[in-house]
Amino acid sequence: MAFTPNKKNQLLGTAIALMFGVGFLQSQIDPLRNQPALEPASAKIAAFGGAGGTAALPFTYTLGALTGFRQVIAGLLWVRTDSFFHSGNYDAVLPMIRMITWLDPNWTDVYATGAWHLMYNFTDTDQRSDRRYLGPGMALLNEGIANNAGNYEMYKEKGWNAFDKIKDYELASEALKSGISNDKEYDVTQVGHLYAHSLERAGRIDESIAQWGAVIAEHKKRIADPKATPDSKGRNESSLRSATTNWEHLQIRKQVRAANTQPPINIEFTSKITRVEPKILKIEGTWRCWGTAGKSYDMGTLESPGKGVLLSGPTDGARVDVRLQDEGYKPQTPQAFSFDIDQSVTLMQEQISTRDGRLAETGGLFVAAGKFATSSDGNLQSVNVYSFPDADVKTYGLGTLALSRGLTKLSPMGKRQAVVAAYPPPRTMKMSFYSDAETATKFAQLSKDTAKLAELDKKNFRVSPVTVEKPGSYSRKIDMSKDPKMYSFGKDKYELILSLNPRIFPDNIQDRFGYSGEGIAESSKYFVVDKSKNNLRMIRRVITLSAEDITGKGEKVLVEK
Amino acid sequence: MNTVLVIAGNTISEAMRRKILLAFLMVGLAVIVFMFAFSTFSARQELTLIKGMGLGIISLAGLFISVILSIYLIPTELERRTIYTILSKPVTRSQFLLGKYLGAIGTVAINILAMGLLFVAAVAVKQVMAGQPVDAGELLKGVLMTLMQMILLCSLSVFLSVFTPPLINFFGTLSLFIIGSMSAVTYDLAKSQTSNVAKAFFTGIHYIVPNFGNFTFTNPLLNPEVQVVNPTLFLVQNCIYAVVYSAVLLILAVLVFDRKEV
């Protein structure tokens, strides 16, 4: 039974009317569909290639990406990227990451991994990072932030990379603060704690204390949240404990460091630069790296703060920053991400540990360690008993007076050292120091204990007739000859910058030099105040070298003292 | 209405006999494989990959089930001449067509929902194993969008099947699916043209060709942090779009089928 003409017309009319309805609906859907969260414009760039004809997807992938399988393509590329990474084909990883972030600009893990890859994994033969990639890495994170402004993850990544890799604590603080303010669901431990640490490293101590306070309040709030899972509660409780400790310690340290950093120490920074072979520099020198050791720090409690530094002396651990770069080079973060870098730039950065600083005071103990000096144990370090190799014993005129024969020559500190050497305090004891009364009693006991004295003599404990200090030393041979792509040396002039930044010193050394170098004497050679870093007092020596200095043949001392 | 439903029921039974559920089995296996395939990634990345791949496989399987089922819907009846037996009974051509169509989308719906539920359950298990909050239910929105997309695709294929042979219908449906899925590009092209003719052409394509790209809702499901403006309105509008456009195509199919010599 066929339709009547009238019925057909009715049906056709209905279809046409509905088609207008479809058009109207589409006009309503378009603005919603075209929001970046659903249909990012960059997906089309991935398909058709970016500006300058950069990476574009193969045709089959393009078709897939444009027909609703965008995330599938992104996922497949990511799996492929992972296999490239694990096979060491790092160069292939970057274009893949570029395309994946275009296809799925909300996949924050890809930005994070890409930035980590750029900033950490491109290295020279000696595993020094190619720091020319720091700018592109940060630009990638900035793009990630722009595409995910309401998600703390990207701010956290930027903050961490600025903190750990670039060591720009103002930049880190700014990023982490934005993460907190833009995403209420931010991870308190990852973002809130790091923000407090960044503020401390930036020299903004009061703000750091306030941030720890905010972190503690936030942890408590999340623990009390009835919707919190047991796992989340557990993590918050654990983080609350560490936040509380940090908050208390920071306040105590702030209070005691004002006195502990005085009088300031003249750093006496020296350096010697030698070209060993073409593009191989030996960088060495000395400086007075002081701090506390072992248990010679009295923290106390927030209600009853301790004295802080009980005894300080030469110690190991702080690092000298060494940077070799084209003269006048200023690191920059590009406006838009590109993994192309200026290959003509030469940029090398290294950190060299300081060690072997030693001290012997008149009437104090030292250990004659034979051919090689060894580190003394923790208790002895806590009372500044250092080991000196024979060569140093001779050079510094430390003599050969054995403890058993030099008891009468011991200074009050020497007696304390002898008591600790003879009767080490139990490991559980909070501080290694015996009280004055205990020291007197135990010293009297030691004076009569010939067996113990003989044992200490056998271990080469000696009494120093003079006060001498051997400064800490740093030394590293830096080979830039094997990586011509990283170190092209195409320019005429270079800057070799040696610096000591107290903000990145370990706590036990910072206890003596302060958060911002308050314990560094202004009379120290190469002392500078960096006003761009919240009045950071530091050591900074800039040496200008010519290309010939670095690439020339034969061994040559370029700088001495 | 009863007649339509009887035809639809028969169509579903017949489709099931064609072992079309094998697609469901295939997807089930794929999901299980995916659950272990990405274990070298972090738990979160693994879940992102599983979700993305899972939704993609459901879409792809749904696409092939819909097209292959729909293109043979009418031609098979003509070829086997079973249509004469049916139409000799008190069944109108429009009832026959509607019944076949409802049977096709019923089959597609059963498959997609089965695949979707298996997938959602697998994701939920994975989330529990990873100690992450279970938000797998959200993924059903993605499954729903795939279903609506396939309902529209079935309508298109059924419409074409009343006047084209299966092979041409297959390529025609797939071509229109690709063009309709790329409507974000045609939309941009329409806006960027300086020539009025070209602008009208691309605008026409954007509004006339079924807009399959509308139904892509994967991003917020993979990245729950993204802020989507009015997601509910978007989903509702798309459901209405699929239903209304399908109605248009079915009316046109009925009109053409009514004049067709069988």
C-alpha cells in the first residue's frame, strides 16, 4: 500500500522542517564543541604540521585523529615513544612528544615527561646535562600550563624543574603559588611543601614559615574531611608530621642563625684553572667551608629552642658551581615551544664538591693518619678531631706529641676531645658533648688509665702544638673534548663563572653561613651581593677565557689564585 | 507498532545468528590484553591509555558492526526474496523498514552496551588495584555518545541501502562518516574562506552532512581535570541531534522505499 501524494508531501515537509531543526541544533552544538577541552585546535596542527612544516602525522594517523580516534592515536604514539626511550633513541622521542601534546593537550603526563626528558636526559659523555635544553623544557611546561590552567600538575612540574634543575627559587615559588591558587584540589605534599622549601631557598624565610603553617592547616583540614579515603588520610597524616617538624625547625633555625652566623668568615676563595689538553680544563681551588658536624647542633624545641651551632669547623659537602658559557650569554625561555636549540652556543655547568678541610688547635687533638687521611668517626667529627695525612703533619708543623705524653698540654677543648675519643658517648645520646662536670671526671679517669692511653697512642692521637687550618678543596677535570655538538667553541670569548651560593648549601653548612650568606665576610675575595635574588650574599668569580685558552694544544695554567 | 517490533525482534535474532557478538568477544579480549599491556607505565598513565584505547576500540567495533549490519539490511531481504512473503502480509513498507532499522540499532546497542559495560568494569577493577578513586561510571557517557553516533550512522546506511547496492553503500557510508567526523575542519574552512561560493559550500557540508564529529567526548573522560563548559547540555543536544537527524533520514528512506520496485 503506497503513500498517497498528500501523505508523501506531509512526510517530505516534516523531513524538511526537521532538517532545519538539525541545522539549528548544530549551530547550538558548534560553540560548545569548539571549546579546547573537547576539540583542541592543536589537534589539526598535529595532523597537518606546525609552522615551518614541523612534524605532522602520517596520513593514516591523520585520518584516525580527525575522525574521532584522536586519543587512540595519541596513546599509540605514547606507547611508541616509551619504546624509543627505553631503546635509547632519545632524538626520536621529542617529535613524538610534540605531536602527542598537540593531539591531547590535556595529557599532563606527556608534558611532564617531555620536559624531564629535555632538561635531564640530554647529557654529555660525563652525564652533564645539556643546559641549552632548559629553555625549551620550560617553554613546553609553559604550554602545558596554558592548556591546563586549572590543573596543579603542570605548575608542580614547572616548580620542581625550576627548583631542582635550574635552581631559580623565585621562579619555582611563583609557579607553585599559582598551582595552589588555581586548583583547590592541589596535592598539599607535592605542591604545598615544595612551595615552602622554595620560599626558604629564595631567602623568604618568614613567608616560608607562614607557608608551612598553611600546609599544616590544610593537612588537618583534609584529615578531618569525612569524605577522605583511609589512604588519603594516611598520606596527609604522614605529611603533617614532616610539615610540623619543618615548621618548627625553620623557626628555631631562624632564631639561632642570627647568632650562629657571627662573626662572619672570610671565605678565602682561591681557584686555579689549567688547560690539560684541548677542551679539557682542570678546575681546582680551596675555600674555607665551615659548618657543624655530627651531633654538634642543639635544636631544642619550639617552646625551648636550643643554641643551634655548638661547635663549627671545616666540613665537607658544599659545592662550587662552575659554569662555562659564551661571553655575555643569557639563558632565555622561548615564548613558544620548539625543541630546536641554538647549536652554536657553548654552555657547560658542573658542581664540584668541597672536601678535606681540616683544623687542629693549640692543645687540641688530631689524628696522624699515615699516608692517607681518612674521615674520623661521627663522634670525633662532632668535637672537631680531624685526621691529617703525614704530609700535612709535616707541612703544618703539627709535631709528634702522643696523647699519653701531652696530657698536661691539652686545652679545655683538647680534654673534651680526649674524653670523647677514649669514651665515645652512646649512639643514642642526642649530643656528643659531655657536660663540663662529666668531662672533668672522665678526664681524671683517663689520666690514670694507662691501657686506654696506650690504645689511643696506638691510634695516633696526638696533641697539636699550633693552631692550623687546612681549607677545604675542590678539584675536577672537565672534559669537553668528546662532545663537539654540545661544546662547539665557535665563539672568541668565554666566561668561566665560579660561585658559592649559600642558599643551596646543606643545612649543617648553612647553619654557619646563614640562609643568604650572612656568615660570609664582606672582606672575602669575590664577595658579591646579588640584589636580584633577594640580597643573596655569595662568592662569584668571573674569568674571561679566549677560545685559544680552551682549545689550544698542550698543558697551560690559565688562572692561578 | 506491534508489527514493527516483531520485525525488529526478528532482525536482532538474525543478526545474532551471524555471530556478530564475536566483535564483543574481540573487544573483551582486547580490553583484557590492554589491562596488562601498559604495565611499564605509571598507574595513571596506564589508566589513561586503557581508557583511550578502550573507548577507541568500542567506537571502531561499533562502526564496523553498524555499517556491515545496515548495508545488508534491505538488499538481503530482496536477494532472498523474503521481502515478498513479508509484504504479502498486512505489513506496510514503512513498517518493514522501520522494523529492520530498529532491529539494526537494537543489535548495535546490545553490542556497544555489552562492550561498554565490560570495559567500564575492567577500568573499575584497574582503578581499585591502583588505589585510585573509581570514576569508571563517567566512561558510560563516552559509551552513550558512541551509541548515539552509531544510531545516526545506521540511519544513514539504511537510507543509502534503499537505493544503492551494498558495496557502494559501504563506501558511501564510510566516506560520509569520515567527512562528517572531520566537520571541525569543514567548520574552520567555512569560517576562513574569502570566496562566498566556497564559504557556502563548506557551510553546507557542515550543516547538511551528518555531523559525526559532534559525538567525540573522550577528552574529558581521559582528563577529568579539564573544564568543559556545559557538558550535560552538550550531551543532551547531541542525543537530540542524533534522534532528529535519524528521523529525517528514515522519512527519506521510507519515501524512497515506497516508490522502489521490488
